Amino acid sequence: MCKNFAAGRLHYTTDYAAAYRDADAIFIGVGTPERADGSADLTYVKIVARQIAETVERDCLVVVKSTVPIGTNDELECLLREALVHDVQVEVASNPEFLAQGTAVRDTLQAARIVIGTESREAEAKMLEIYKPFNLPIVSVSRRSAEMIKYASNDFLALKISYMNDIANLCELVGANVQDVARGMSYDERIGDKFLNAGIGYGGSCFPKDTKALEFLARRFGYELKTVKAAIEVNSRQKLTLYRKAVQRLTCFDGLKVAVLGLTFKAGTDDLREAPSIDNVELLLGQGADICAYDPVGTGNFRKMYPEGRHGCGSIAYAKSPQEALQGANLCFIFTEWQEIKAVTPDAYKTLMRMALVFDGRNIYPLQAMKDAGVEYYSIGR
């Protein structure tokens, strides 16, 4: 990116009219947040489309990278053509992104595949030309198939996570270890070794939103997408697995100091969207817990929702280190597998906490190591 900028080929502007006016291709990558009913909100995509229609002065290809319901690209093409101010030809292509938060640049330059959806040879040729320098596998399909590939891919990964969490819950009941089970499964090439880690459910900006959007779309067409619907239900329940374990152990949390380690939905991002920590903190505060929370990058965003101080029956404060959060705590919840948290030794819990009682939603520690340190340790599926 720096090399492109130095070569004079990368420019930044907030003037959309100047940016769109004589572009050969315009990429739309705005958000499509979830509505209350689970559908995708296309407001921002449509705003950009109208802006393009009002300002573009030459034939161009509009490329939609945003995750949008199947059929949206067709609708956008109609919207664009109806709203065009100048006598130009505009066509829409689908080019869904497959980026993970924290690794977006790598995922772009070293993608497993590039998916393009077009309805004409001219649009396909232009997309192939754009991506030729990347030297990556290209899947060229229709627009609707490209839109479905994005949802089907994300929802399959969400299914995989929910399946392993379901298996983990059963492992606890029958005395098996889900990590051993996952290791045994991973050698099967048909299954692979990715997304087999059991935990407290998925969060973030993609999986929760995309599973609900596809399930909503299926219902619109009179079809029940049972597998995706089950994944949504499993994930919703899984977020509170640790809380339920703690309730069984302690009954109530009134007046207890609770250390919360990790607030973001995963390590490597400050994103709190659909983070399990939010649901758990809300319940703990309602039960009168005094929370001391730590996250290396997510504290600022979390503080906007829960400012330091009293919240109903409980209170919340923020620590600058895991050790500070653990000092004098009656129990600890681990919600995110940050390296700073993984670096805390089992002995530290025993030394720092008033009661060495730990509920780990990321299975960070070996069971024997925590037992040897004298820590009462609860994890997922073990």
C-alpha cells in the first residue's frame, strides 16, 4: 500500500463526486448491519449507489463487496440505471469479501480464492483484468451465485463452530474431552483442523449477522433453513455457558469481586459486536457483582456501554493488566484468548485471587496444570 502511494497511484478523498466522476470501476464496501428482525439493512449501500448515479460521467462497473442478500446486485443495477444523471452505461458486479478482522491485508493479498459474479462477458473481463496481478484462484459465477457463496461460506463456518460447541456440552455429560475429540477429527481431510475449538460461541460483525440474514431470507421464500436456525440457537445459548456454571457453583454474586479477562469477541480486534462478554457482564451486574475487567484494546469501547462506577446492584472498574483485575477476586471469567491473558500462569490465579475459582470460555489452560496449582477450574467440554 505504501509503495502504491509513493508511486502516486493511491489517493484519499472525502469528495465522492470527484472520486466517482471518471472511474472505470467503483467498489462499494460499506456496512450492512443487522435489523431487529434479522434482515440486512441496505441503507448505506443504496445511498452510495444513488451518489454514484448522480455523479458518474463515463461508462463504469460498480462492484459490490458488501455482504448483501441474494438478488441485491440486481436491484442495485436497476436503481443505478433509473437514477443516472448522465448518458452513460453502468453495470453491477458482485465481489464478496472474505476478510477476517485483524488479518484483512493478508486475507486480501493471500486469499484462498476471489469470487466474482457478473451478468455479461464485458463485466467479467473487466473483473478478471482487475484481479490478474493478484495471481490468485478466481471463481467466476453469476451475481446471485456470488452473493450466495458469501453467505453459504460464513454460515458453514458458524455451523462448524456451533456443532463443536454442541459436542463439547455433550462431552461434559459423558466424560469425554472435546479437545481430544477435535484433534482426532482434524486428521480427516474432509473435516480439516479449522474452527474446531469449542468455546462460548461466535461473535463479531459477520457470523451472527450473516446467519440471521440468510435464515430471514429463507423464511421470506417460505423455506425453513433448519441447520442455520439451529446454529443461531446453539450460539445464543452457548454465550451464557460459563454464567450457568458459575450460578451452579455459587448461587449468587451479590458483593463478590469478579475478574473479567477479555471483552472483545476475539483477540486481535477492538470489536465488541455480539461479544459474549456483554451478555455475561449484564447478568453479573444485575446480580450485584463488582466487576474488574481487563482487555488490552477493547476497554475503551466497552467503557462507552458500561462507564466505570455503579450499574444497578453491581459496579464495574477497569484494570490495566490481568494481574490487577485478578487481585482479591472471588472468581474469574475468561472471555477472550488474548496473549496477555494466556501469559498469566496458573500459579498467579492461586496467588492473586481471594478464591482461586476460574471459568474459562477459551480452554486456555491444561486441566492438570490448573489442578496442580490449586485452582478450581471450569472450562468448556472438558
